Amino acid sequence: MEEFKDFEFKADWHNKDRWNLCYVGSDSEIIIPAELIAQAGKPVGINLSTDNKEITGITFPDNVIDVWFGMFYGDKELTAIHVDPNNPFMKEMDGILFSKDEKTLIQAPTKMQGEYIVPHGVEIIYNFAFRYSELEKIILPDTVTAIKNSAFYRCENLFSVNIPDSVTKIDGNAFHWCKKLKSISVPAGVNKIEFNVFDSSDALTEFEFKGEVDIWYGWTGKDLIKHIEQQLSGEFHWANSEAYLLACLKQFPRTNDKPNQLKAALDENLQRFIAAAKRGNRPNIVEFLNSLKPDSSQKNGALNVTVLSDTEAEIENYTGEEEIIEIPSVIEGRKIVSIGPDAFKDNFCVTRIIIPDGVTKIGSGAFSGCKSLKNINLPNGLTVLSKNIFCDCVSLETLELPKTLTHIENAALKNCEKLGSLILPDGLLSLGKESLYGCLFNHGPKLETTWGYTLAEFTIPASVEKISGGGHGLFARYPAAEDKFGVFEYKIKLRVVKNSAAHKFAAKNRIKFILLSMQE
């Protein structure tokens, strides 16, 4: 109808008692007509949304039961919320929206500043209630029992909020991106919260759980291990404070009479988590995790060998927790000539490995998953970087390839995300699929004033005759722009010799390139 042209109003497809209301007009003050809501045939709750307009005020009629603001993206300039005094379901107090019985705080305007004291008697802080609020301090009464989803989402000025002992439920993202919040104490009545409740709470210096809380209940198996590791190392999308993560780790039951998946995850992956905490520069967590080890003084390791002949042997595997491992040229009278497949795989302690020049062969995956490994010397005479040899060595910073190298096999350097430079030797013949994928040199530095990465130049010598896997498989691609969802591009420009295999590869896969003369 023409009179309601500024609104789109239709029944929610899965809840007949709620309707979706989208404001598409241009006014900064929204007045929702009662006649529009009457089209539902009865008073209803509404899911409110906008298309990112800057709304300063909004008025609800008497036939709206409650409001969900989850898709209301125009609320950053909101100064006041009004309700028809005859509404039997909701009321307004000081420009803030409450349920009529004053037990639920539904929405506070974002432009409120300073300190706000939530009235005594409020039991529920509703979904998105303080989202984007400019308040610096919020005081909750001891009548509050539940803090709902995203209740304080991106309250970026908030440095102080209390969680009273009456609270028994805190939902996901409740304090996400409260980047100035310094102190939190979770009451004993809360026994389960989602881990993302305090995502990006990186300013927290004091954090405690007064009772036992199940934090990672939404994660299982390998996903659980990976998630904890990423949180400790800071490699997750959002960083959490050391104080919060330490409190989470202390929630793992440690007694034999109370076994569960979380305790097993900590016991079986203790060294992995220690390595992650070191990468994330979290000394207090490292100290705590080390205290859980049966005997933290046992650091000496052992190299186990396979006899190849009367004079030669191969490193089969290594056991121990040394940070620097120097492989001797001779063990038990036999010359070490090779390192076997997976010999050091998933070693979470080692930061440097020294290999003698007598080694001419290193097996596939020999150092894969060595996440603390920063430096390794490759011996002269080595001709092949075998499959997965350094895959997921996320801390590897420098690598000098021997001039004798002729082949880099599949995923050899995949996800070496701190490897900022690499020089491929003249004489190299092949590059396998994903062999250079996800390395730091796949892109230039981050832009300071705008979004994204700059281009990086990378030289592929004319000697390379074969490149496997196509463009997607050799180098990683990155989002093209912040506003282009799903559009990816290469942030690398190849330096290649005209008509070489690398030149043809770049042209075929639409990778930027610079043509070099044979002498360059």
C-alpha cells in the first residue's frame, strides 16, 4: 500500500507469531504505523531491519509485542526509542526500550554515553541490547539472571561492567569486541558458556571463573584441538586476552576420577599448546602449561636411526623436547646420509635444526607440522625438497635453498606463513602443486591506509621446465576488495624469462608478470 511505502512487512517463514519489518525509507526518525502492524491480524513480535541508514529515533505502536534488533544495522546514531503509552507489552524509560513488566531490557540507544545503571528488577539483558553502545560503564543489578546473545557486542568504549552473582546464563558473542574491558568475573551459577562470548577481549588483564564452566562444549575432536591452538597462538580471526585464555585452560578437570574429552585434549596435546602459546607470546600460559608436565626437566632427546649399510644410516625419528637439534654427521660409527619420512613431524618444541652436509636425501613430510621451527640449514648436495617436507611450518622465517636443488615437490612449503622471502636456485627444474602455497612472500605488506595487501614480486628461474597444479595450486589467492565478497586475486607478480615455462604459466593463470632478459 502507498501509505506504507517506506516499510516491507511480511510474516516470518518459520514463526507465525513474528513478522519481519524492514525500513526502506529515507527519514532518520522512524514512526511505525499501528495500521501496518494490524495487517498481521493480531499484535506480534517483529524482527526489525534496515539497509544501513543512520537512524536517530524510532517509535513503536501499541500492537508490537517485542522487537529483535539483530538486522537493524542503522542503529549507530540512535539517540532515543519511543513506545505508544497504550502498548501493553513494552514501555520506554529514559529513551530505553523495556518489556512492560520491566524484567527485560530490550534495547538501549547507541548514543548513550558515560555511565548507565540498569534498573533493579531487570532479569534479562536481551539480544543486541547494548550493541555498538558508546557507554563506558554499565552497572547491572543483582536481579539479572541472563545475558543474551550479542548483548554487549562491539561496545568499544566499555571499560567496566559487572556480572552479578545472580547471572546463570551468558550467550554467545555477549561481550564480543569489547576491546577496552579490563576485568571480568563469571559467577559460579554459570556452568556453560560459548567460547566466543569474549572474542577480541584483548584488553582483559583480570579474569576468573568462580565455578567450573564448560567453555568449549561446541567443539569436538580435531576441531577442538585446532581451535585451542589457534586461540593460544593468536592465529584465530579474533584475539582473546591471555588472562581469559589462562582462565579457560584452568577449567580443564585434572583429576583421574573426572575424565572427559577436554582433559584428554589437554593431556594429549600439552606440548602442542605450549608451542602455540610461545608463538602467541603468552608467557603466563606457557608457565601454567609447563607446570602440568610430569617432569618439565626432561628435555634431552634421542635420534633413532635405521641402518642402511655397514657405513651409512638414516634418521628414522626423534623423541624429546629440545629447542635446538643438531644432527651429528656420524652416529654409532655410521655416516648419516638421509632423514626418513615424517622423522620430525609435528614436533612442537624445536625452533632450529642443524643438518650435516653428508645428508643428500630428506623424506616426505620430514619436518611437516613443526610449528615452532624458525630456522633450518639444508645441506649442500640436496637435490629434492620432498612432498610436504615443511608443510604447516608456520613459524619458519628463513630458508636458504642449496644450489644443487632440482625439484620442489607437492606442498613442500605449503602454509609457511612467516617465510617472507625465498630465492629459487638456477638449475631448479620443477615446482609441484601447492609447493609455495600460502607463504608470506605470496603477497606484499598490508596497506596502512586502505584495505588489503600490496603486490610482491617473485622470480622463477628460466631453468624451471614444469609447474604443476595450475595457478590456484602454486600460490594462494586473497580477497580482491573489502566490498567484493567471494572475489579473489593473486597478490604476486612473477619475474619470468620470455617463453619460459614460468612465463606460459603466468599468462595461462592470469598472474601478473614482468619479462626478464636471459641475463637478469
